[in-house]
Amino acid sequence: MSDQKSYSGRCFCGAVEIVATGEPAAMGYCHCASCRHWSAGPVNAFTLWQPHTVRVTKGGEHVENYQKSDTSVRKFCELCGGHLYTDHPTWGVTDVSAVLLPDLDYAPALHINYQESVLPIRDGLPKYRDMPVEMGGSGDLLPE
């Protein structure tokens, strides 16, 4: 039996439930147009997990996906359209939107794709033009 903390989330209607176990590899905000469009908000609060730590525990038959690019496979509930998570196979992580895990102590550490921001945020966190070098970005930082 694992003594690691687990965080539960569910889609909008509750038909699909997920669990993320352990701690996220990273937490932050994405400002890219794709995330903004998908989330219907000016910024996306992400939590990145190792793929094997995120699993569907209920309603797996209702999970659908949409792949617009090679970097993202977005998962959602076919019944309500509620977002679940996004697999990023090229980066080897799974992004669970922070709002989906209400018991997680969300502690963002960075902003990515800040060059595309439509909502300037002054919070003292690093603001990457695109992404950190480790994620295949330039590593360039932008001022607040």
C-alpha cells in the first residue's frame, strides 16, 4: 500500500473520475493561445505529472480525446465535454488542470508562453517567452 498522497478530480458531470498520486513534477501557468482557447480563459493553471501517476478510476468508457498537434492529446468526458487532462507525449508528462484537483495545494513556480499573454500577471514568478530549455524552449525570460 502506497503512503503517497492522492488527489481526486472529476469531469463537469461527475461521470469520469481521475486520481493523481504523489506530487506534480511542476506547476505553473500557460499563456499560449491553444491553452487559452481550450480552457476558455485568459490563462491555464497547469500541474504536470508523470503519466503513470494519473489514472481514470471511474467512467473510462466516456473518455474521448482530441489531438490538434503532436505535443498535446486532450482528454475530455464525452457526456458533458468536461476537461480531464492533457497528455504531452513529446515531453513525457500529463497535464491535469489545477482546478480539477481541489485538494492539491497549488503552488505555481513559473509562467510559460508568456509572449502570448493577454493577461499580464505581476506575481514575481519567472515568465518564459516560450518554455524552459528542459521542455524544448529557448529558456528566454521576459520582464513582468
